[in-house]
Amino acid sequence: MSKKLNIVGTPLPNMPWEERPEGSNEIVWRSSQNPIIPRDLIPTSNSIFNSAVIPFGDEYRGVFRVDNTAREMKLHAGRSKDGLNWEIEHEPIEFLCDDPEIGKFVYGYDPRVCWIDDRYYVTWCNGYHGPTIGAAYTYDFEEFHQLENAYLPFNRNGVMFPRKINGNFAMLSRPSDNGHTPFGDIFYSESPDMTYWGKHRHVMATKGGWESVKIGAGPIPIETSEGWLMIYHGVLNSCNGFVYSMGAALLDLEKPWIVKHRAKPYILSPQKLYECVGDVPNVAFPCAALHDPDTGRLAIYYGGADTVVCVAYTKIDELIDFIKKNSEI
């Protein structure tokens, strides 16, 4: 990269990290410890996957998708000292909510967690007459206060930006349907108060190949001097069903609905056994990322085969170079 890249964030010198394996030329490489969270980590879990982690003091906290042995989709809190070895609460989160209609929990899955101003915001796919985007906040990962749903059903993949844009909270989402959704583009929305959402803008449509059916935002976007680094999933429909891979793009800092660069190739696709074999085969679904702005290290947390939690690594500057060199908007 010809000019110095500025990466916004709090230093994480002790974040999980492995160097690229010798002889590898992959832009993103997998942890040798994958899967880092097995499907049966707690007694009631059928599977644990598509989960969100975030720094918390000198440790880490997270909100985890746990499908239990009754095959109910629940959200559980978890903690870790190193970001790799996790303790997950056996009981699901009980959200505190002033409105019993909104607070009635039907199902929840695929959470994201974002620090903004003075608290951690949690978004997830929430059951309210179909899937929509639920929202809550917490200060300590002990009490979670549920807010109004962000949108009407049907919607998925609600991913907030880590700072306000134009003075408003900002979120990416993927309007969908009540089923397995054979379509889906990424949209952008703003809110002055986390209750009323508007200024909806189209961000990205599907393209060919690995992202020909639908796309959706993944981890919280990372602010850099080159733009917002957005990692997302894309889906193709093979003769054996959907295949979920991982891609990357750069969005404009002040108008994030404008795509500056978008890599045509995927950055990771389901190829390992734990990504290809499980409750839903052939899935690598990114939901969270940790990064250290000083070293440019990036750890991407993703669900493997809708069954386990995995980690992959890259360098932010190298990933941005890859995006720009392989960009096709």
C-alpha cells in the first residue's frame, strides 16, 4: 500500500493470532485450533455457531447462538480470557424489556455486538411475526435491556457501525422473507435514537458465482483511512444446496451506502471438514472480528456448517490491497 493505512480501534496486543502458515498464499488463513467452540460445549447445546465476540477490559465477552437439544434458537452470554477458550452460560439471556409484546422471546439467532459511546449494542435476528432485527444494549454482559425491533419483518443480518454517521446510529441489514430466502441485497439505514429507522439506502446487490443468490453483512465494519472494511457472506445455489462463503469490500466513510471497492473472489469458502459437514453443510458464516490497529492483525469469527465456531486470520492492510487489486463493483 503506497500510503500509510490508518486503522481506527483500541489496541489489542494480546488478541488471538497465528502467522500465515509457511507456503500459504491465502489472503485469509484458518486457525490451527479450529473449531474453537465445539457444538456440545454446554450440556443443552445441539450446536453453537454464528456468534459475536468483543473486547471487554483485558478479556473478551460474547453473545452466542445456541441451538439447544429441543432445536430452539437461543442467545447465550459468554466470556473468555484469550478469545479462544470460552465459557458460555448454560442458561439463555433473559432480556429486560418494558414492552411485553416486544419482549416476548420467540427465537433469536446470528447476533452481532457493537460498542458505541458508552455501551455495547446487541443486534440479532429476532422472531416477531417472522424474522426481523432485534436490538438491545448491555454495560456488563450480565443485564441486557431490549429495545424496539429495528425494522418490520422480514429482515436479517443487522450489523451496526461502531460510531454514529451524520449524527445518527447506522446499521446494515438484508431484507428477506419468512423462509430460506433465495434473494437478498445489503441495505443501509440510520436512526437518531435506536427506535425510528430511516434514510434507507441500497448498498450492494448480488453478483455472479459465489455470491449469486444473496449477500449479507458480517462483522462490525472496521474504520480505516481507505474506507469501512466490510466483511460479508455470499451464497451460491449449487446442485446440492446453498454454499456460504466470505467476501470483503470497502465502503465510503461518510456515505457507507457507496461501495468504493469490492473483491470479486471470495476470501474464504467452506473447504474444511468442520465447514462442510454439520447440521447445514458448506457454510462459512462470518459474524464478528477482533483487530489490533497497531499491528493490523484481524481475527474473523465465523460459524462452520451451522454447527461450530471457528476463527480465521489476516492482515488488514493486505486484505485491503487484495480488495483493491481484485475490485469489481
